[in-house]
Amino acid sequence: MREHELRRQVVGEMHLRRWPPVPVPGLILQWVTEVDAGERAEEIAQLDRYSHVTGEDAHPRHREGTLADGISFAWEKHSEGSSLAVFVPTANRDMLLAPREQGELADVLQWVDSMPGQIIRATAIYLVESDAQAEDIVPRLLLSRSELVSCHLQGKARMWSDFRVRDDGFGRMLVAANGTEQRDFTRLLQRLQELGNYRNKALLGLPVAQSVWPRLDAAEERLAVLSRRVADAAETDDALLAELSDLSLELMAVAASTNYRLSATAAYARLVEDRLEQLEISPIDGFSSLGDFTERRFLPAMRTCTAVAERERQLSLRASQLSSLLRARIDTRIENQNARLLRSMDHSSKMQLRLQHLVEGLSVVAVSYYLIGLVSYALKGMAHEVSWIDYELAVGLLVVPVVLAVWLGLRIAKRRVLGPDH
């Protein structure tokens, strides 16, 4: 088949996010990490020690395998970091309370600790078959009653957690299947974990948004001062333009430092909303539900991030508009100066033209005077030989024709030099 070079990759994307069927009762340990590009090779090398498929046959974004004593794992590479889930079939409830103290998990946790990257979220999820089994375990979890979240998921399953990080670094969660079919229960647990994972990743944008808020306050104050100064005609345009350019560069620097993180936060927030809808949460009287918990804690943080992104955009837009107004004022002043200069040049040209006409008239008179003088000398000499020539009358009669001839000659010469248009 004439396959597109990316066909296999895009089809593979539809199958990467599945977990293997989870054991009930059992324990799931999951870590979400942020891994640098330079640490990827080491991460893959660690995974390939236990992966079922390695080398060129392995998918670059997915690994799964068996560790020991029926313990399996699934790893997935994300655009930001990775997620690693370990599945332990066990009825030992102490594994949830103190997983690092259990001998069968010691080697697994040591292997996970050797993996590169910084942990964003680590969760221990204990799975039981029914609410009755769960009720015996909940008191031992020492969950905060004021922050306890418990609700039904997709009609049957039920979860308990306070989403607190314990001394061992794990958050604890208890989930009862209550007769949910295994594959549906696996998908439900994966969506439940993705909800928390995306929530934590989205919240990474909150400290960034909070850190730039004072800079935006200062930029807004500077922009207000500059707006008043631009309205003052006595202010120097060059100084105002320089300060506006500095402010625009400051806003660009803020946007460059926050755009990626805040854009990622917005994308993760939409995924959180999708997972909440897919989980079909049903509240339980006396407990906070996942929907309540998210609305009370998560949504205000997302609104803060959205407000910062919108404020950055608005300040940049206002700075750009103020710069445009200032440049329009500068252009208007330049146009007025050019208009005054053109009027001055036009006046000078007219004066030069008048002066030129005056000089031309004087030139005609001067040339005519000298020409008549030359003719008069000739007539005076002829008068001594020819008695009938009246010298003075002849000179008088020649004045007008000579002047006209000189004027006409100058015009013809001028047209030949400057062209007919002039």
C-alpha cells in the first residue's frame, strides 16, 4: 500500500493511552514527571530493562512490561514529561498506607527512584471490590474529614481522597469497583488519574501568573502616565516614543516568559473539564464531590491565569494604540512642517520668477541701448557723406524696432535652452 509516512504514527496515537486491565483488589502507583530532553535517553534505557518490546520495534512514546511477582508497569511519554504507572495485584492493605515498607515493592520503588525527572504528582490508589471493604480501610487512611472528597463515578464506582501529599511523597486514594466491569473500571481509573494529572500540570501556571502580576501593575501605571503625557503638547515626542518603546519591550518580555506556560495551562484546563464530564460524577450527601472540589479549588486558579493572559494582551494592545497615536501626532507635525516649507518655497519661487522677469526686462533695455548706440555711430558716419539723412530722426525711428527685436530674440533663445514648456 502507498502509505503516508506518518500513517502508522497517527494510528498509534489512538492506542497509546490504554492501561492494562487493573487487578481488583490491587494497588496502583503512578508518577507524573517532568523530564528534560537530555534525560530521555537515560529514561528509555531504564525502561528497556523490563519492557516487553525494546529497540526499533518499540513505540517511542510507550513502554510496558513486567517487573517481578506479577507487578507490571505502563509508561507513556507526553509533550511535557512522562507518566509511569505500576500495577500490583494484592490484598495487603498496608501497601497503600506504607508502600515503601513492603518488601515486594522495595525493588520496584528503588528502580522508580533511579528514573530521571522531577515528580509533579505521585499517587497510591488502592482498589477494592465493594463499598463495604472500603469502609473498613477509610479510617486507616487518616484522611482530613473537612477536605474529604467522595462521590460515585459512572453510577457504580466510588472514590475517597483528600488529595493531600503524605510524608512518603504519595497522595492516597481509595476506589471501590462495586460491580463495574473490569475494562470499564480500568478506563474509569485512567480518566480519574488523568483528571488529577492534568489538574496538577495546569496549576503549574498559577505561580507564573502570580509572579508577573506586580510587573503588569507597574506597566499599567507607566502606561497611564504616558497617556497623560502624550496628551500634553509640550512634551517632547522623541522622549515619549523612547519610553513607549521601552514599555512595549517590557510587555513583550513578560508575554514571552509566560505565553507557553499559560497556553499549556489553558489546554490542560480544558482536558480537566473533559475528564470531569466523562467521569459522570454523582455527589454523595455529607461529602464533597470531585466537581465541588474542582470548582472550589481549581477554577479560581485557572481564572487567575486567564486574567493574567488577558491583562497582558490588553496592556500590549493599549501600548500599541498609544504608540500609534503618538506616531500619528508626529506624522501630523511633520506634514505641517512640510506644508509650511512648501509654502515658503513657493513664495521664494514666485519672488525669483518676478526678479527674473525684472532682470529680463532690464536686459532687453540694456541690450537695446547698446545696439542703438552702435547703429547711431554708423548713421552718424553716413550723415557726413549723405546729406539727405537726418541722423537724429533715424535713431529715433530705430528705437522701437530694436527693442522689439531684442525682446523677441531673448524669448527665442530662452525657449531653445529651457524647452517649450518653460
